[in-house]
Amino acid sequence: MPLLRAANGDSPALSPTKPEKTSGDTGLKPLADSERQLERRREHRYPACDIVEVQVIGASGGRFGGTVLDISRSGMKIEVGKPLSQGAHLEIVLPSRAIILGEARYCRAKSKLYHVGVRIEGVYFSQAVSSRHIGRGLLARYQNDEVSPLEAMEIRNHLSACEACRDALARRDAAPASGTGASPAE
């Protein structure tokens, strides 16, 4: 298993970030107002469809498959094939990308599957992902708040460790609005 790096050591729920916006070219958008009326969250949820491996920490039974259905800065909803107890501590692995630690807040039966709300307690990115430089397009989307919460955490994690990309971001911030900012190291 590759070495892991914590996402700035900050709790995702406490990390100061810019307000999240809808992205025109990424397809990312918050859930509709009608869907938000039934929830109590203050943060936008972004739809997802990522295959994950889930393990209940401290329980036997090993890992089992699941799918991330949506994600926000401090939580996510996953779909799994077996019920999980409220309060269970979970390790959710996005293969070759990240490990998310969280707590099951609810578990609801949906047909033959279960939807589990997870409060995110920590995100750890693989070294391979964190070591890549941020491309020009992704950096622009990040500056315009057009990335998902998980992508934003991953980018902040990389920026904390990469001086070249921090410098490129500073140059883009200082560039005129004409879009002629310098590109990050690639």
C-alpha cells in the first residue's frame, strides 16, 4: 500500500474553503432544491458514482463493496449491500486515490441495498496522487470553485506540499482577468 498523506491535517468539516458553485463544464452541480428540502445539511451535495471498498473498523467480516452516491465537504452517502449500525466507524477506500474515515450517521434500506450517511472525520490521499502537479485546466476549475469537495481537498493537500504549484497559483491570482496567467509546472 502506498504511503498516505493527510489532507492538510484539517478536519474537512472545519477547513475554510470558498463557497461551492455549480460547474458548467464538469457536470458537477448541487442537488436540486426539492432534494435539499428533505435534508438538514448546510453544504451542497455533489452527485458521485465512485466504486469503493468499505470496512467497519473494529469488526470482523473484512471489506465489502459499495458506491459513493454523493459527497459534500463534511459527509457522503454510500450504497452498500448490507446494513450498518448507526455510529459505526468506517474506513472507505477509493482505490489508488484516498482513504476516508468516517462515522455512519444513518442506514436506510433501499430495495435490496442500503444507503448510509457518513460524517467524514478524515481523508488521506495516496502519495502517487498527491505527487502529481496540478494541470492548468484543473487549477483554473479549482480557482473558480468548479471541483467536487473531494477534488478540492486533494488539490489543497497537493498545494500544501508542492511549492511549484503554489507559485503557479499565486501567479494566476496576480494575472489580469484576461486568462493569461502562467501555467503550473507540469
